[in-house]
Amino acid sequence: MRRRDFIARLGAAAWPLAARAQQPDKVRLIGVLMGFDSEARRWVAAFERKLAELGWKGGIDLRIEYRWSGDSPDQLRTRAAEIVKLNPDAILVSNEPTLAVTSSATRTIPIVFANVTSPRLERHYDNVTGIIAIEPQVAKKWVSVLKALVPGIERVGFLNEPISTPKEFYPHIQAAAASHGLKLVSAAASGLMLDTTIVGPEATIAQFAAEPNGGLVVMPSSITADLRPTIIRAAAQYRVPAIYGHRFFVVEGGLISYGTDIAQCFAQAASYIDRILNGETPAGLPLQPPSRYDLVLNLKTATAMGLDVPVNVLALADEVIK
């Protein structure tokens, strides 16, 4: 499905009562600025479902205006300006780029983010709060799970994008690699850098696979998420066991993940939106970690890669995709 068709269908489907219900005197308005993602339908559904559970009725006491950021920075700024111009009661943003642009566009309208990886986002402004998708210490678990899944690995690399990957993850990866006796292949030392204008992810993974007994940690960022079809395909092609920070990588063919289902983060963000609509301020709402972490394994991918999954890993998995 083309991006334009997807967005058109999603926009038509979202909050279906809004066009049909009679409007009361007081209808609260939420603006939502989303970066495009194939998982967006699930995220929006989780957000709206949680609002309904909290008592909000679409088209009766609540209206949601969606804007999609498109592919270019100019489009993102335009959509953010459109949302701000509506003067909503609160704005939900979906990732680092949408947060950066929206928080620059308004210092007064409450902003809640639902899928931001960087823990560096201290509260820059009093009107911003939200859900941090992954905490840095989870990086230790990535290395441990990878070693448990493939006991024979001797090297661990991390596939990262230097601009958007939080540096706070690196010390935890270093500590975990040392504790398991693994050689750590860093971005600076090996050229293992995700930069689509210089070295694409496929070439980077091929380079890493040239030496045997390696496993890869795919660092979470908006860019690695956007490039996940290429990353997943290359990891399978070169038989590199890779672990990811989000379930959607594994659903789409990746080997294993330990981290969050972003739909849960959107549901948590809905709870913060509810509290803001009921009079609380973003300054009084602390940044939250996700409500849970899950281990998700794609057994079909493991079999295709020739991996014999240990029983203890299967037992730890919260979800096994067959």
C-alpha cells in the first residue's frame, strides 16, 4: 500500500463517531502529530481505546485532529504549525522529530510524547512530558539475551545512527559485553555506522558478517525504525543474529527483541492526556518509562537462519512468533 493511501484510510477510520455525533457545547480538542509508520494504525487504535476506557466519547466530548508529517522536514514543520494553529487542549506527538518541531512551535500548549527513545530529554519546557520508550539499562539485557540465544558468539556489534541514537546506552552495552567476555565492535572503531548517504545498513551488516561468530544489537532510534525492512533483510541474508528494542522488528521478520510494544506507550500517553484535560499540567507529570518489557522471538526466522533455540530462551519468551 502506498503511503498516501495508507494515511488517507487511517485518517478516515480514526475516531469514527466524530463526523456523526451531535456536538455538545464543550468539546475538548486533541491535536496528534504522527510520523508515518506501518504500525501507526495499531498505535492510534491503542491511544483511542484507552481514551474511551477513561470515559472520553469521540464526537461528543472529545475531538481528535490528526496530521501526518510526511517525508521532509518542511512538511513536518508545516503539519506542526497546523496543529498549533488549532489551539488544541493538548498535543500528542509520536517520536523525536515530531517532538522537536512541536516543542519549538509552542511553549504553552501541553505536549505529550508517546514514543521517544532518548533519555536525554529532560524537561526542556514546562509544557512537555511523556513516555520514554526504552530505558538505557535495557541495553545490558540485549547483550545477555543475544548471548543466551547464540552461545557461540564472540563479538557483539551495535548498529547505530550517531545523531539520533542516545549515547546513554553505550556504557551499558560495554559493561554487558565485558561481563560475557565478548569483543565489542563500536561504531567509531569499525565503521559500523548507519548513514544512508555514506554506508547503508546492508553494506554495514555485510561488513560485520565478514568475521564469524558475531551478534548484532540494533540500537533504537527513529532512523533505524524507518530502515527496519533493509536491516531485517540484510541480517537474514548474511545470517547475523540480531536483537532489537521493539516488537515490531520481530513481527516483520527480525529474530528477537527485548523491549516495548509502542502501542502500550500510546496507551500510557492517553492516560497523561486525560490527566491534562482534567486540569493537571505537564510540569507536574514526570517522564515515564514504559509499563512493561517483553521478550519476543520469531521462531520461523531462527529456523531459517539455522539456529537451534535453547530451551531456556523459549521459556523466557513472552511471545513466540511461528
